[in-house]
Amino acid sequence: MTIISDLSWDLVEKILSRVPIISLGAVRSTCKRWNRLSKNRLLCKAEARRHQFLRFMVKNYKLCSMRFDLHGVLDGEEFVDPSIKEITVVDSLNHVKVTQVFHCDGLSLCVTKDKEENKTSLLVWTPYLGQTRWIQARNDYNRLDLYALGYDSNNRKHKILRFLDTGSSYKVTLYEIYDISSDSWRVLNITQDWDIMFYHRGVSLKGNNGPVEIAEPHAILLCFDFTKERFGPPLPLPVEHYVDDTGTLSSLRDEKLAVLYQPTSMSDVQIWVTTKIEPSAVSWVPFLKIDVEPFTGFGFQFHHDGASFFIDEEKKVAVVFQIDESEMTCYDTAYLIGENGYFEKVGLGEAEKPQWSANNVGEYCPLVCSCSFVPSLVHINNESAGS
């Protein structure tokens, strides 16, 4: 009788290449040989090819994986609903609520709060290696704090930027940075001439971060350089942006930025993509524009403090995530919009009824990482096995 240890290396690699990334924990518990192989080689390559849009999302305060197949979109084929699965292999997340998730270079950062005390904590997770690490703050975390994940381009060391509100203005007034390799926090000496509100979320681009800043009547793009640990000069967005307008960022393959814009109480949705993005220069071209009123009715607007989206350049389609609620129901929804008036609405399941307050700004929309997950062998120092 053939047993696992009798299988050839080539056959084992073929088996492991077909294992879903979030199921590697079960593989590693099979035997020491499989555990060692899975941590020293990039596997799951077949999954990466099959599921081009593998992403992480937060739904009902749970961390989930999402596979979104746009293969048949615009080709006359029936759209295949996305597959959303709660990630249960990370035991550390079973007893907390996840409010935000960020992904950069093979690492995921989960912002969590305790189910009973509403105390906020940070967890860094390497999905491919199954390592987790809780991060202790220099001082107590505030539920309104913002975060960004990036790395130093000189040595590939990963860092976390923390935006703090030290008063009652609900605006960022202090910046701290955490070095994962040295397990240490430092306060950054940054003098700001801008206002970053606490519902703004940045995206990672080549290890750096770009949050949107709103200062009436215009919005600007601020890029934080994790190597120099400072912000670059304010850069223009392609449209004039007012406080209650919908404006949110996304990234494409860690190379380009995209911005979605919808004026207050107007049905035109615009998406722009960068042709050039540097710390001190940016240029934009229009990607997509659509009037959604014929499909949604008058007065529909994507949430200005919670919307997330990603785009497929080849299909020229955008997928925007939203919570739809009425007096009786509340559902997470994906809106697919494209050229020539293409529009489709896809239900993502029932959602918790939002109880809006200043302490949960932006938490009530399904939050999806704009970048696709790409496996990597990034290690976390002093890690503990998480899967």
C-alpha cells in the first residue's frame, strides 16, 4: 500500500500546486515533509492561474477570501457569481471583529476590535506561509486610527504607518511608524498643511501608500514614501472633489492607481487611471464613465466614506462594493459597470444592519482589497504559526 511519504517530489509538488492558498494549514499538518516543502517553495500556482481575482475582503466583521471571475463579462456569457468564504484557518481572528484589511507584497494587515470591549488591535498575517503576529501599540489604539502597509525599497523591510487623532476633530494629527523587523514604534516628525479624514483609505503602490485628502473645495493625492518615511508634495486628482462627493482609490498590479469619482446626488460615475505615478508627479487618463440612473433610479450614490472597488483593464469593467439597505433588509452588493452602458448587480449575501456612529466610520460597507493576492515568501520575525 502506498502512503504519503512514498510519493515522489514531482507528484507532491503537483498536488500542492492545486491546493487553495487559504487551505495550506491543513496541508502542513499532514506530514513534516509537506510542511517543509510548502514553506520553502512558491506553490498554489495553479490556483493563481485559475482565479485571477483572488482577494481578501471584510464582510460582517469577518475576514474572507473572494474569487471573482470576470471571464464571461461583456462576451455574452452568463456571469459566474463570486465565491466568498470566511477564513477560519487563522485562529487568532476567531474571537475578534475585523474592521479593516490591507495587503502588500504577500503580507496582510488586519485591524481588529474585541467583541466585548471594542478594544482595537493589529494582526499581521502571511497567508502563504501561515504565520501570524500580534502587534502591540506604543499607546492605546483608537477606533478611528488609520493604517497603511508598505516596505523600505532599500532592504524590503515592511512597515506600518499609523494615522492618529489625538483630539476630538476626527482628523489625523499625529503619525507613528512601526518597523516589523525591529518590533518598534517611532513618532514621525511630520508637519501637515492638510486634513486627512478618518474614513479615507489609502492603497499600496510599489510598497508606498497613497491616501486621499479632502480640503474644500479640492481633493489632493498624498503619497507616503516608506523608504524616506515622509509624504511627497500634494498631487492633483483628475477631477475637482468636494467633501460629500464619492471618491475612492484602487490599485492595479502594484503599478497604477485608479480613482472612482461620483459627485453628490449625481448619477455619473467616472473612473480614471494613472499613466504616470511618481512621488512628485502624476498624470491621469479617463478609463470609464457611466450614467447609473437608468439602472439604479434617481438619487443613487456610492457611499463616500466606505466604497471600495477594483477594475479589470482588459475587460474595461469596474466592480464597486456597496451595502444596500431598506427598512427590512440589508445586503452587501457588487456593482459591475463597463463600456456601452454595461451594468450588473450581484448580491453578496446578507449584511449586518449598520448602526452608524463616529466610532465605526466606513465599517459598514464590504471592504475589498483592490490588489489581487500574489503568494510570496515574506517572513515575519518572531512569528507564531497561524494555520
